[in-house]
Amino acid sequence: MQILHRKLLPMIPYNRVVGFRLYSTKKFLDVGQPTAASHPELLKEGEITPGITSEEYILRRKRLLELLPDKSLAIIAAAPVKMMTDVVPYTYRPDADYLYITGCQQPGGVAVLGHDHGLCMFMPEASPHDVIWQGQIAGVNAALDMFKAEQSYPMNKLHKILPDMIRSSSELFHNARTAMQTYMDLDAFQKAAYNGKVKDLSVYTHEARLIKSTAELKLMRDSASIGCQALLQTMLHSKAFPYEGMLSARVEYECKMRGAQRMAFNPVVGGGPNGSVIHYSRNDQKIKDGDLVLMDIGCELHGYVSDLTRTWPPCGNFSPVHEELYNLILETNKECIHLCKPGASIRQIHNYSVDKLHKGFKEIGMLKDDRSLSYHQLNPTNIGHYLGMDVHDCSTISHDRPLRPGVVITIEPGVYIPTGFNCPERYQGIGIRIEDEVLITESGSEVLTGSLPKEIKHIESLLNNYWHGMGMDTQNAAAAVSG
């Protein structure tokens, strides 16, 4: 058991994640985000962001220009800073399209991509007051030297330079999700919009982002590995600390200690009937002894996210009713993963899962009719989605699109039985989901979250052996907290 435990917890050495020195006399230019000079533990020479080289960013821009109509222009603004209160901002997260094209992880900029001039970046300028309160930011020099833009200007020049670019373009595309009044109020933009020349860029950026490069897949494997290790540690501690809030805190701690910058979304920690709420986020209940807990978590590593779900009983033993439902979901999960291969589509896999679960629910007496409405009350979700820089990545790409090698999707069958649903009472208030990340390969697929146990016997064995292996002092401390 101890050997299995060690294999399932291949910890990333902390010195690879949290590099530090007691002092340093080496000077480097601060550009507002990590560089190879300022963070050698994160970036190699030639990388703009960890794992992604300047050459790859340049290839991305060329690829996007190949997809865009000739003589068209693309405007991509950085995501705005969102405020929690009048003076407290939320933690900043770059817009995926802006980051994908530029490598810039900071707010305030506008990138313009065109066939005639390549990448032009309009960069914010920090005042001495801004530097004192918020630190240095990337400016024009960083855009040229670090982000490898062909042209760069301060933002206060945008109103003089961008209008001519717009007027000389055949079509104008912009990221509508992060659109800024700074350029939308320009007469040239307004005229183009009036003439029907302005369209959403995401159709093209999502196409470019769908198939992941070798470097992107390395980051996605690492992000999935961190998520698996973090969730496994959380599972092992769930018997000692059966509180939704504590489990949420634990998984975030474990992710960040392994190098994740942030969670991909607020963890779903649904104990008992809360597990039947698909995107439950309150995480404020104690999990009753004998109940299941459903945890849907994901973390973000250098711009790439993970997304995985496991459901288990913190007490260490599945009840017969839980086991009956869990095995149906697990069987559906495995069969759907087997269908993941080039040429298949998410829609086809989803339809298979609906048929499989509908039949299973009827066989155990949980569904009394063939109406789709009744089934969708138990599972209104899709079998999966694309995954990458965003959790629901490349959302403009149809689920009917045949899958190709390099695409990453999720497979996440589940059942969510409301309390009071017209079925035997023993099933009411149960929520179960088993979610894995799947990379489509030339020969089939690779499960990126395959290291995280999902078989009942493995989960029960791990939970109970871990608990019995804890010292009495730890058990007593846990009992005191839970008491």
C-alpha cells in the first residue's frame, strides 16, 4: 500500500516551484512579469512565458494571419482589471487570446495584427505614482525586445496611428469580449462598424488555439498532474476534515504549492445533496458521515488549465446505493474515453453517453419513462468540452467537429438527483460525476488525469489505509476540529 501511495504522489520538488535566494547582486530589467533573467527557475532563455518560446509566439501570429482574410486587421485588447471594491482589484487574469498572440500577461495594452505590418502593440505608460503603488509594467521597449512585436507605441499615440490602419483594411476583427472604448470610439472604427466591416475575432483565434503544440501539451500535462496530486491529497485528508470549505482550501493550497498560479475556477465541493447542484460553489457545509462528496477542481499553470472531478465517501466506504450509481457512471466514463479518437466528435460521444445512462437509469428503477425531459432532470450537462487556455476552451468550435490529434477534451458523465425527484427515496439527493482530461492522439487517446484513482476498491483502500496510518495525535487533532 505504501508503495502505491508513493507512486500516486510524485511530488514536484518545491525548489522547482518556489526558487529563492537569501540575497542577490544581479540586476535585471523589471518588465512587470517573469523573464528568464528575473525568474530563471521558471523560464529558459528565449522563452516569453514559461515553456513557450518567442519563436512559437511568432508562429502563432503567422498562423492567425493565414486564417484571416487578406488585407484584414485584427484588434485584440488585454482583459480589463476587475474591481472587488472601489480600491481592491480582483487578481488579474490575462485574456486567453491576447496572451496567446502576445505573451503579455498584463492589462492596459492593445495588440493589432495585420498582413502589412505584422504585430503592433500599443502599451500603457506607468506614471511614477503607478510604479510606487503597483510596480513596473511592460512598455514600448518590452513590446519590441521581449514580446517581439514589429512595431510598438505608447497608448496615447493609438488615436493617431490606429485609424489609418483601420481605413486601409478590407475587414476588421476584434475581440468583442475585451473590447475597449479607447479604440471603439475612434471615428474610423465607428464607420467600419456602421458599414458592417467589424466582426468577432474569436472564430479565428479559437481555430488557431484548438490543436495544441508540443510545448502546450507539456504545460497541460503538468497542469493535469498538479490537479491530480492536489485532489488526491485532499481526498486522503477528507476523513479527518469533512468540511466543504476545508477541502476547498486544501486543494487550492496543494495546487499552489506545486506551482499553479491560480485555480481555474472556484472549486466545486458538494457534500451529500449539494453534489446534485452541478456548479455548487457555496462550500460552507459539513459533510455528513456516510455521504458522498463531489469535487470538481482545476488549476492554471502558466496559462493552461486542468479540469477534473472525483466523487467519494470521506468515511472510506461506498454504500450499496452509492456503489450501484457510481459503477454506472464509471462504466460510462470508461466507455466514452474508449470512443475518444481521431474522427469522432464530442457530439457523438455525448449521444452515446445519453443512451448508456438513460438505459442504466431505467434498469435500476430510477427512471419510470422514456421521456427525455425526465432524463435531463438527472443529467442536463454535456459529456465534455474542449480544454486549453480556458476551461471551456475554443467555445466557437462546434461539438460536431471531428476530433484531431492535439485536441484536449474532458469526459465527464454524471448524475444529479434532486431531493424530491420522482424516484425511489434511496436515490434522492445524490450527485456523482467522474471527469477526466483526454488528449486525442494519432492512435487514439491519452488520459492526462489517469493517475488519479477512480475505481471503488482503489479509493476505499487509499482512504482507509491512509487513515489507519495516521498517528493517534493526528487523529485526535482531526477529531477535535471536526467535533
